[in-house]
Amino acid sequence: MNDGTSRYRDPASAPDYGHGFHAGNVGDAWKHLGLVEALRLSRPADGPMHYVESHAGEGRYRLGSTGEWSAGVERVAAAVDAAPPGAPEPVARWIELCRRLGYAGRSSTWAGSPEIARTLLGPGDRLSLRERDPRAHASLARLVADDPRVRVSLGDGLAALAEEARAAESAAASVLVLVDPPWTAKEDWIRVPDALADAVAATTRATFLLWYPVKSLTRPNAMLARLASRGLRSTVAELVTTPLELRRGGLNGSGLLAVRPPDGWTASMAASAPFVGAACATRRGAWSLRLLDSGDPPTGA
Ligand SMILES: C[S@@+](CC[C@H](N)C(=O)[O-])C[C@H]1O[C@@H](n2cnc3c(N)ncnc32)[C@H](O)[C@@H]1O
């Protein structure tokens, strides 16, 4: 488990990213809410489902006494408690799941996306998880060791993305792929959309969800334009909780880009955004949702 403090005496051996520090933040909230809805709505009437994740993380994180979670899940959970039965169903469902998986505020545990998928999938379903950092991979492998449905691989999830998705599609009635990179390098804004476009081209039915951070719209818009130039059809649900002109260097929001989303997914995100946005807005009432369907030109600058 990652408690957000460094375990690496030699900085050269440290990974360039540890998710523990960010666990439960507003980006995780938007991503996990969208993931829960995609898993629920992609469930086939018949036959197995296959969940693929290219950047799986450690699986579980210990929340400290303070941290980014207090401006993310904590605020949404408090708003749900203050609003029954007023919270939109997807939000109430996701918060209930967080609690079932151990979330209870400070010093509790935070279930990562592989834990969410393991919980919502059935006994005949499959999960293929990939993680590049050896220590995160070891934590994840320990966590799922007793689950025969799960295969965990150590390696580059982007390089394997097209092949993993194609192989999953050949054996499952429904496939959901989550791509959740750390976005630590500028080149990610080229490498990630290119790998996604290749994987979409290698498949015919799989649903893809890509999470990305929003600091300003410059990089997200360039990425969307790059994907459009590859002919990729997608839906984007982007939630901004700090006005972009106020804090250009921070995480002001995040987007989920969905390729072949299941019916109802976009409506779930649109219904959830006002509640999550109002709860997490760093300036009271100042949140915004950008919904795009491919073909629409990116808006904003
Ligand atoms: C944002 S975290 C994943 C969080 C997880 N999806 C969740 O929601 O609980 C990103 C993870 O990707 C890993 N990573 C970075 N580059 C990678 C790559 N090319 N292939 C696979 N994993 C990678 C990092 O070590 C980190 O654990």
C-alpha cells in the first residue's frame, strides 16, 4: 500500500509516479464514477465480460489524515449524506460502493479501479491488468492472488493495449478497457492517443475509457484533434471544478473520453456532473461540464 510518503531511499530507483498521493481526489472521483457506470451498463445479457486495464496501479491505497481525497470523495460523500434521496443514482451507487470497499474518511483504505472491477464483475468474467512499476505490480499481484479471474502482468500497458483488447474481444461477449496513465510526461499527450487509436482500430466492439487531467484546455484539445485526425469516434465528459484561468498549473478538472460507450453512459455522466461539480468546486458554484461528441469541434481555449 502506498501511504503517500516516499519508500525510495535512492531517488533513481523511484518510479516517476505514485498514485497514493492522489487517491480519492476529484480526478479519481470522476474516473471511478464513470467506470462504475460503464461496468454496469456494459454487462452483457449473456456470456462473459472481460475487463482490461493498461495502468492498473497498486489496487489499494491507505488514505492519510489529510490528502487530496478530502477535496474529492470526502466532499461528494458528505453531499450524498446531506441530500438523500436527492443525489443522482450513479453518484449514490458509487459512494455506496466506495464505502463497501473500505472508504471511511481519514486513515481508511481506498479501492483502486481493479478492485472496483473485481467487485462488479461476475464469477465467469475475466480481468487482464497491466502495471509497469515493479513495486505497484507486486502490491496488486498480492491483492488479487486468490482470484482465478485475474491475470496481472508487469510491463508497458500502452505497448500491449491493442493486443490485449483484441484478444479479450475474441473470447468475451463484452469488453471494457480502462486507460488511466499518470500523464507525467508531455509526450504522453501524443503516445496515449496514438496507442488508443491503434487499439480501437484493432477491435470492433470493445468499449474504451480514457481518463486525462485538465489543467488548461490546450493539451486536451490537441489530443482530441489528434484522435479526430485518426478518424476516432468518441464521447467526452469533462468536469472542471476550478475555473481554468485561476490555477493554470493545478488539476482543475479531468475528462473521460469514451469510445463505443454503452447506451446510457453519457446520460449518467451528465446527470452526475452538477452534483459532483457543486460538491467539489473550489470556488462556490464555479464548475462546468464539457460534453463533446466526436464530429463536434473542440470548444474553449
Ligand atoms: C493513475 S495510476 C492508476 C490508478 C488506477 N487506475 C486506479 O484508478 O486505481 C497510473 C499507474 O500507471 C503506472 N504506469 C505508468 N506508466 C505505465 C505504462 N506505460 N504501462 C503500465 N503502467 C504504467 C504507474 O506506475 C501508476 O501505478
